[in-house]
Amino acid sequence: MATGIELILASALCLSCANETITYPQGLLMVDQNYEVVSEAPIGDVLDTSLDDAPAETLNTFLEKAEKLTKLKSWLNGRHLKIATLEDYPLSYTETQPDGSKKGMGVSFILLDFLKEKFNFTYEVLVPKGNIIGSKSDFDGSLIQMLNTSEADMAAAFLPLLSEQRSFLFYSTTTLDEGEWIMVMQRPRESASGSGLLAPFEFWVWILILVSLLAVGPIIYFLIILRNKLTGDNSQKPYSLGHCAWFVYGALMKQGSILSPVADSTRLLFATWWIFITILTSFYTANLTAFLTLSQFTLPFNTVNDILAKNKHFVSQRGSGIEYAIKLTNESLSMLSGMATRNLAVFTGDTNDTLNLRKYVEKYGYVFVRDRPAITHVLYEDYLYRKTISYDNEKIHCPFAKAKEPFLKKKRSFAYPRNSNLSDLFDRELLNLVESGIIKHLSAKDLPNAEICPQNLGGTERQLRNGDLMMTYYIMFAGFATSIVVFSTEMLFRYLNNRRESNQWATHGVGRTPNGGLLKPSKWFWRRSSESNKQLLGSSHSNNITPPPPYQSIFNNGKGFQENTSMRRWHHAANYGANGAGGFGVLRPVGNYYGNDAGAGSSTNSAALESTGLRKFINGREYMVYRTPDGLNQLVPVRVPSAALFQYTYTE
């Protein structure tokens, strides 16, 4: 960096230097102090100064082009042009003047007015009768007809570049923008997925949860079996596969379990699944709460494939780029041509987007397809109108929603007749405007910076509706339907079992007639057999059936049992009793009386106390199964609370 002394010396040397005349390049655009143009060199002069070192062939080409542009500019000076346009708010539209003429408005005519000032010409605006772009099969009253027959010198509208139309007109070499056509639909009242209960997790997460639910039960079962075989330790009782499967399902439903593993490895298996389920259900609960309370929805139609797959009615403007992109075979939306044939696609001739939005979308539920600038303006105007109806209700302000993905993308530009050379003069200036970003600025000039009616409205005061709980209703109906099917299956198997028993009796000679035919047992026999086989604990006992000894008799050390003849009828019964916190031992037959071995540990009666009963788990509870004197199976619960209820049944 130079010091202060060096700067002073440099200034002194400059003052002593000779004052040389400053020369500017030839053809330079000069402006005065008010920034007004003083002199403007011809186009050819500018090119001459910039191509001093260019090859002779290139120089001649540019000189010829410069001469052509100079002549074209001279020809256009003061000329009156006919400009064709379309009613396509806000990019191009017209207003009728008091004298009956039309005045061009919109972004297209802001650009055209700039060209008018630049090249000093006047113009009049023409609108085709059909207000359509046109095609080979849709030629009458179209814009391409006006250009093809030289009724117009230029088309000032944002026209999509379509392949078939190139045979009738010449598109500008400068692309104005890339048009995006967006879908607008009714804002869904609930998620488009149709199931709020499934929303917290994506599809593959649910699949993996289902796989784990089906796999963990058998894995725990086989690991327990493997541990017992490898270690030889019988402290851990092997659980059945059904018990392990129900444990996994019960943990998922936040239910308890009757299984009480003893081995440490088995406990770790159980605890691992409980921790996994705890974390999973916590995430699910949090995400479900957020999904059901926020005003953010999944739209039912986001892409063209959604429209095609669901055969959804949609509407667009008549004669727009959407219609020709669908009906022309070599365009990107030609796969929707079948929907247009079946009248699922509506092309309206009404240019008022607000009316189309309220008529087709709000009333009939159609999807409205329109280019982005137009749909943004119409949604903003609709938002301002609804704001006057209700000031603070966002659901009234924004009844519509826009899809994120474009329905169609197409580059757009102005158009000229095929024999016109106006594009050589205009495209240079239009390119400067495009590169400066002025077109994007003009398209969104009257719009707010914030997104209008986004999918996420930002509200949190959302009440749950029936649609949010629809999956709950489905689960309830499915559960009832499954129970009915299971009940019907049980009744069917009961009928088949009864038929099989009757056939067995007939095979052994029971119920045969003298001539060898089968005799169906009487209704009294079936009723008697059914009652004897399915006698409930709380049902009334016959006189010849004696209840088991009362639980409190175990504290009598067997006194008085010899005198009780009814007790001796249970002499051949297997052991039964209760184990648990109540301190009850196992009541077993000892000689002619029943004694208590709870905590006694006596070895004198070990042979007599040998178990002859069967200890079983039934429906997750432990019972002692023994045979009564009349030959029926009797269940005595082992757990203390159940044993107390059992005893109460007999001593009531």
C-alpha cells in the first residue's frame, strides 16, 4: 500500500506531465450530465470497431448482418404493425377503449412498448375469434391462422413451443420463460392417504414392524429351546410357541403377560422387545399427535400419473398449450388423450379464471390446470375476497390448494409469420430483458412475497373429524367381522365333531337298529351328554357330585376327614391346591384324608403325596386337572385369587 508521501509525489509528477487529449472508441454511446443520449452511432460502426482483428469471412458476415439490421430498423421506423394476442391474464390481455379499439395489457405489452420506444413504430391489437393457439385440426379462428395468412405481423403472447405449430409460424429465438402449468384442487379436509392412523410411519416402516411382529415370537421360542439344550439347565421352563407369539403381540398392545422367565438370557430377550416397543410407540404417538393437529395435508393429486391412475376430471382453458399437448400425438401429455376422448378432460372457453375456479373446482371438485402466473393471481384475488367474508378463519380464506409438481413444462416465446425478419431486430432486445430478470419481476409485480394459501397453513387449532378416525372404524369393523367368522368356524367344527362322535357310536354298535341301520340318539341323550361334558364351575351340581374339600380345611391337619363320607368319594382324585403369596400348599390325597404339605417338607408321606394329577396352563392360567368320582374332568385353579373365587362358588 502506498504511503501519504508517495501519493503527494505522484500527484506532483502528474501536474508536471503534459495534458494529453483523451480519445474514445469510435461508435461509443455518449450521454450528457442529465444522462440523455448525445449521439448514437449506427449499428455498423459499432461492429466495425469490435471486429478489427476478426477474420475476413467473419467480418464480412457481421457487416452484412449489420447492414441488414440497419435497413430493417430504417424500414420499421414510423411503421404501423398489427399485433395478435390472446386473452391470457396476466401475461397478455386486452381492454376495450371508448372508440371500440383494444388496448394490449400485461407483461407481453410492457415488453412490446419497450420495443416500440426503441424502434419508433405504432401498433394495433387483434384477438383471434376463438382465442386459441390453433393446430392443423383446429385452424379456424386461431392465432396461427392470423400469422399464417399475414393478418398479423407478430404475436405478442407467451406461446408454448409446440412441434406441430412450427409449420405455420416462426417462434422467437429468444425464450421468454419456461412456463409451468400447475394443478389446483379443493383443499382436503383430511390427509389424502385416507388413514390418519397410518400417517406417522411410511409404508416400509409398517412392513418392517409387521415382519418383526411375526418373527420375534418364533425367535424367542427357538432361542429358549436352544439355551435349554446347550446348557442342560431346566430352571427356565420352555414356553410354547403360542405363548411367545402372544407375549410379542401383548407387548405391542401395551398389555401385561403371565410369562415370568427365570433364566437371565430369556429375561434379556423379553426386556429387549419391551424396550423396542416402548421407543416405537413413543415415536408413533408423537408423530400421530403432530399429524392430527397440524393443518398440513397430503394432496390426492400431485402429478400427471395421479390424474391418469385415478381417472380424475380436470379442466383447462380451450385452445391453450395444455389442450394441444394432450391431443397432439408427439407431445409430452399425449397419454391423457384417452381421458379427453372419455370427456374426463374439460376445455372451457371462459377466460375468467375466478369463475372457472369456483364453478369447476369448488362446486364439482375438478382439478384446474393453469400456468403458474395466472393461478397465483387468481388465488390471491380469491383470498382477498374471502378475507372480507371472514377475517380470521384460515379455512375459509384458503379452500384451494396447489400441487407442488408441475403438470406441464414448456418454453414460451413470441411468434412471427414464417417470412418475417422482425425477430432479427427484436430478439436482441428481448434477450437483454430476459437476462436482466425483468420478465420474472413483471410476472409477480402485484403479488405478495409470501406464498399464497400453501399446503401448510400454519394453524394448530385443528379439531379431529370423522375422516381422521376412519381407520379406527375400519379396524373395529374388521375385528367384528373376524370374530363373526371365527364364531361361525367354531359352530361348524362343533357340528362336525358331533357328527364324528355319532358315527363312532354307530360303528361300535351303539344306536343300531335290529336290521343294522344307524339310529340317531334322542335329543334327551344329546342334551344330557352336552350338559355333562360342559358343566361350568358356577352351575348347580347334582346331588351325587361332591365338591372338593374346602381350602380352609387344610389347616385342620386332616381331622374329621375320616368321618366325612362325602370327602372319601374324592379319594381317587388327583392332587390339587394353590401356590402363591397366600401360603397355600398343594392339597393331595393321603390315605383316607387330605393333608397339607405346604412348607412341611415331611418325607414320611412322600410316597402317599406322589402326584397323580395333571398340571396344565389353560388360556394363560395354571390349573390342576383331575377326574371326579363320576368320571368327569374337573379344573381347580392354582393361583390364590382364582382359588378363592373357586372356593366361594362351592361354599356360597
